[in-house]
Amino acid sequence: MRDQYTGRDAVANAAWTWTSPAGPVFVMVDVESAIEGVVQATADLWMVGDGTAQRIGRSELLPSVASMGVFVFEDLTGDGLPDFLGAVADSAQVEYPVFFPGARANLTEEIEMAGSGYHFSTDEQNAPTVLRGPGGRACAVQLWADEPTPDSLPAGWRYLALLRAGELARPSAIPPACGN
């Protein structure tokens, strides 16, 4: 994948792969600025099939991002494209979680939109995870909310249910039923 980034202004810093049951391999690439003093990144989603790589999606510019990490990279939404639950960190290594549902064209960061006003933790003890129902089907993203919280509840787990097209519901302290 590094061969796809030949410009002097960006570098492929990390990549994660997922193989679709239908055959193609998908790669999520952390693309970071290579310009000294500019700290920003994007996430690119590539599909590799028949020996060729094609970029199918890109996130908006993520300002102040110095690195990305992954918790889950698989098809959580059931649409045949992998979804990225991870974390981004700034140059001071302050981290926050991100969720990019796989998409052709624009990868939209859903946690910021659904959980506006919350501060979600990414530490090992309270790492973001996926809540699954029967058969292992993903139904929500589970995040630890630090105080103060917009819902005025104490710090604790919040659940952002997976909606259609990879959108996330507003955080709730009550886990969704997950088809039980």
C-alpha cells in the first residue's frame, strides 16, 4: 500500500486488512502528513482484487491527529464493507475513539456526531468494544464515558446502537436488546 502514496506531503503510516467472504481484501490506511510541523491525518479505505488496489473511501481531514490505532476492523454493519472502530491520538498522545463505517466515497466519523459533548476513554481497562447479539451480530459500540457527561449520569459505559448505513444512535447507559 505504501506504493500508492508517492507524494512528498503524505505517508501511509499504518494499515489494517480484512478479507471479505466474497473475495476482495480491504485495507484501511492511516495516511499522515509528512510536512514538518503539520499534524493531521486521513483514513483511506482500499479494495484489493485481481491484483489491483482501488481506493474506495476517504475520511475528512482529521486535524491534530498524530497516530491511529484499531480495536476492530471488520464488517460490523453487514453491508459487505469493513467498519473501523479505533482511536486517534494527537501529538500529546491524548486519544479519543473513532468509528468509520465502511463506505464508497466519504468515510464519516460517527462517534463525534452521535456522542457530541461526551469524552470517551480509550484506555486498556475501559477500551471501546463491540456489543454483539445472537450469532455474533454486532448491534452497538460500547464506550466508557468520563465525567462530566451530557446525560448528567456518573462515568460509566454508554452504548451507541448501530443503525442503518452505519450511523450510531445517541449514547445510552442502557445496552440495546441486540435481538435477544
